[in-house]
Amino acid sequence: MADRIVQPGFAGGRPPPAAEPDRLPRWPARLQELCARLPPPGICAPPDALRGEIWLLLHSALSGYLHRHAIHLGAVPAEDLEDLAAEKSLDLLRRCEQGTWSLEGREPGEIAVYLSRAARNGLLDLRRRGHRRFTAGPTDEEEAPWDRSVAQNPGPGADAPDTGVERREFARALRTCAERLNARDRRIWFFRTFYEMSSKEIAAHPEVGLKAGHVDVLLQRCRQAIRTCLAGHGYAPGDMPRGVFGALWRAFHAGGREADGRDGHDD
Amino acid sequence: MTTDARCKREDGVPGFHLDEDLCLDLLHGLLDADARERALDHLAACPACDRLFQLRAAARERLRARPVPDAAALPGTAAAMPRGWRVVIGRPVIQRLATGLVAASVALLLLIGPGVRRAPLVQPLPWLPEIGHSIQARSSLAGAASVELSAGLDAYAAHDAGGAVRLLRRAQASGSLETVRKIYLGSALALEGRYEESVEVLRDTATPDLPDPWGSEVRWTLFVALRSAGYTADADSLWRVLRGEPGEVGERARRLAPY
């Protein structure tokens, strides 16, 4: 099987995105706040939830920078980017816990630059090691998400009126159908449909906590329910256009409704 | 975000493409309501950004489905990863063999030398023992004012520190039930990493007349909170007391090197 190569980010189709001038990312300040809550080394281990949140934030930020730098440094297999993000984030988490990397008194911009450099250096090390799959330029084995989307939505606008209307209508129907599922089943269906998570991953997710076999059974039931409901709206699941994810995420995740499991449906 | 004329909302207001930072802020709930709505409005009009956001959201949830790597494990990062991580997969054979040898050696040590195993020096801050039915019963007798106290204790028993903090902060109690409320609130705050607040709650509550095992564990929690909040002299003073205590907490304090 060919390696999945990602030329990530926004390469090719348009210039790399510059941050909105008056907007600074918020995550560095959050990372700073979380790291300040770590107990001093040697006294007691930090709470799992705290470690988890720091690690998640570090990993996500590093992944973003790795994707961004990979645009300039050459195509990198997706799994190598993941490995690098995992290595660097664990290293930084450990250094935070040991008190050898302190964020105290740092500006959020400094933190972002530090992580960006860590990501870039990681990529350069990978290249220096003569990684067998590190290629010099873009590959066409897999297009960047943005490029691929643009390729499939050609034209001067990213959102031609007809597809925009179609997408909104479909998203509305799908949301209505998904709302009929109870919170747990909807989460499971969402994880599979939009995140392509395996049954094992879904089962292990902290908001699910079931056996993989049970997840399979529930998924089967959810798919059937969604299929039947969508048919009532004149759609089939295969009709799903690109670009409905945000609408569903907004309905079920933004504001933490889904996360706290208190959205009024019985489990 | 970056402006791009190709990606306009249908009402004519230019949208901003999402970049990695904005995706991260949005996913982690760090945007204020207006900024969140603007970003989500943009997603509704821009399939490319919607796809990027979907990929980042998927990566985040996949990560959440994995156990947090144990940073106290072997110094080599790969060895510290949870089982099944692909970090080891795809590495040169010699490296994988070496990893296998290390794992086999550790397994052998565990098999033949259980006496050599020692408890890790640094343990997580323990949860206090459950309060027991008698106090819960007293709580329920105290009337409507204690509903939140009971719910807070239930949240604590379910190891939901955040929920326990919210409920125990709101709970009304008096007398010995107020002491109960404070020790569980102080513990939950420390378990949330809110050490300064924990010190505030526990400083006058962690007295020597609290019965064990609560008394010693509450004093340990106060020590951790004091130390973590930077009250080094107070922490040192309490540590000296704890070192002289019998039982698990005294043992824990004695294992700590002077700092």
C-alpha cells in the first residue's frame, strides 16, 4: 500500500495564510495557564485531566506547525508528521512537568514561536537523517485538503450559490435526523461519519467508554436510523456534499453541549 | 484568518480563511462568542476551510481516544508511548529489536524480582476516601440546603473534580457538614490544579483534630497545594510535621527529599 503523503496546509492553491493582523492566537495563553497549574516536580504527579489537556494542546499546536513548515521543507508522510508531533509534545510535556521548560512570564507570541521552531527543527532533523520518504517537492499522491477541496469545487468562488444552497439544505436535514439520536449514539455516529474513527478508537474515547463490539452494533442502528430519516427528506447518505461538517459541529459541539452530555436526550 | 476574495459569504461580507491557529482556538473553545460565530459562519460558506477544520477536529478526537503518554516512563520518547502507538512501527529492524529487548528485560525483572520493585516516588495526589453513608444520611436530614452538598460529594466520589468544585462552592452547610464541604472542596480544587484556591479553603480546615484517614490526607493535600502555590516556608513547616506521622502519609512525606 502506498504511503499516505500529505502536502499539508494551504500549499499550491493560494498563498499561505497570514494571521489576521489584529488577532493573536489564544491557545498559547491557555497553555501557559495550564502549565502554571502543574505541581512542582517531585511533590506529586499532576492530575491526569491536567496532563491530558496540556498534552492535547501541545500536540495539536505542534501538528499545526509541522503541517505549515512541511509546505516549505518538502512533502512528508502523514505518519511521520504524527510521529514528530507525538515525540515533541511528549518531550515538552515532560519538560513542563520537570520544571525545565517554564512558560512563566512568557508572551503568548514567544510560546508560539518556540513551538514553531521546535516543529521546524524536528522536520529539519528528519531531513538531515536522510529520511527515505522525505521528498523535495510536492507529491501528487495526496493533495492538500485545501487543494483537494478546491479541485473538487472549481470556479472562481469557493461557494457557488447552487452548491451553497444544496449544502445548507442537506446539512439542515442531516442535523434534524442526527438530533433524533440520543446523545451517546449521535456522538458515536459523528465520530465514525466525520472523523473516520475506528470502532476501537470510538470505544476508547472518554465520552464513549464502550466495547468495540457494542460500538459496531450502535453504529449499525444509527446508520439505519439516519438513512431512513434522510430518505424522508428526499436524500440518501451518499448525497452528502462537501462542507457540511462545520454546520454539524456547530450544532453538536460548539459551546460544549455535546461534550457535557446534557443535551436533553436519554442515553 | 486571512482574507480571500474567492471566499465571500453570500451576503457579500468577505470571509476569512481559517488558519491552524484559529482552528486550534475554535476546537479548544478559546474563542469568544462573536469570534466563534464568525469562524463558523465562514465554514458554512467555504468547503475548503470546512475540510481543514474537519481534519483537525478528527485528529483531536483521535488523540483524546488514546491514553495520555506516561511522561515518567523511560526517557526515550518512543518507549514512553502507550502500546500500539505507531511511533515504533516502521522504524529500522535493529531499533525495534532493541525496543523488544528492553521490554523483555523489564518483563523479566518484573517476573523474577518483584521484591526489587518500588513504589514510584511521585504519586498522583490521592482522592480523599468516600465520606460514607452515615454523613450522607446526616446531609440529607439537613434539608433542602444540603442537596448541592450531597450532589457535590457524589461528583467527588465519581472523581469529577470540576463538578465537585462547582457544586461544593454553591453548597450551604454548617457545623461539621461545613468541615466536610471544605475538605472535599479543597481536595477537588487541588485535584483540578487550582492550588491557590485550595490553600484558601484548607488552610484553616486541615487541623490536627480531623479524624484519619481524612485528617492526614487533607494535611497532605494542603502541603501539596502550599508547595505548588509557592508558599514554600509554610509547605516546609507542614512537611516536617507530616514526616513524623505514622502511616501512608508519613511514609509519603519521608520519601520526599528535603527541598
